[in-house]
Amino acid sequence: MKTMSNTHPPGNSGHGVERTELLEDVDFKWLMAGQGWWVDTGRIHTDPDYIHTMLDLASSTDSDVLHECAIHLQNHVPIGSPAG
């Protein structure tokens, strides 16, 4: 007889935060695409100048959803200071 345990289902090792952050990245990418801007999600996490530019573009739109998504992204991406 199988019993239920309080463990994560197969394939889910408790990485809910990482999944949430990935979904926020994807949401941001597609919301930006809707505004006509292509986003390289890999650069979001490695290039402070790039993420600053993307967040500035997002804040210049009339999209409240994009503004909210940008705020969430800003909270989990190590932004640092842009060069220059």
C-alpha cells in the first residue's frame, strides 16, 4: 500500500522561487515584445547596462502590467550599477 508523504512531487525539488523568477522573466520578455522590443533574457542576469535600459524602456510605456512586471523583475535581478 502506498502512503502519501509530505514531499515534493517528482520533478519538483522545491525550486518554486526559481520557477517564479523564470516566469517573471518570460512575462517581461513577452510584455516587452508587445511594445516592439526584443529582450535577451540571458543578458538580464549578466549585464547591468542592459537591464537598466530594459527597465527604463518598460517604465516609459503606458502598460501598468509591464510596469508591475518590471518592478518584480527589478526585485530579483542583481542589477548593480551601469557602466559609464
